[in-house]
Amino acid sequence: MQFSEILSTLPEIHHVAAIELSDGETLIAKIENKPGSAGSVRVYHALFQEFGVINAAAAARGLILYSEHTADAIAFPGKHPNIDRLLSLTKTQQLVVKLISAK
């Protein structure tokens, strides 16, 4: 299944302006719900709903959701930073998710 098809199966994110990821103290990334990153917001939002945090299990699921883009991220490190982040998570790491509501 292609990424675009997978996205259509994930929960809507109209109520989310951005997702902030932290290690519990330090902000690691902010992914805004805008063209070019809305798909990643949708993936991370779905992972948050399923797992509560982004840990190794959530990352593994996310790499499946990203479908063909995961292979591209592996082949070209740095091209897909939101996928690279999932690829780099170890079994002992986790990211805390904070949803920023749309107004």
C-alpha cells in the first residue's frame, strides 16, 4: 500500500496545528500541520493515539506507515527528517508528544 493510501486510513488532524516532540525536558522537534509536513503530523498523531509516546514499538509501526518513503529515507539520510527520527530511536529511548491545538 502506498503512503497516500495509508494516510487516508489514519485519524483526521484538523484540530492539530502542530506536534511537539521532546525527551521529557528538551524540545527535539516541532512538526507543523502544513503542506509538506501534514502527512507526518498525521502519522505521529496516529502513533501517539496508539502508543501514548513515540518509543521503539511506535517507531517500528511508523516506519510501516511511511511505506515507500521509509526506503527512500534509508537510501538518502537527511531527506526525510521525520522518518530519520524514527529510524534513530533505540529500545531505551522515547519521545513525549504534545499536541498543539488549532484555533
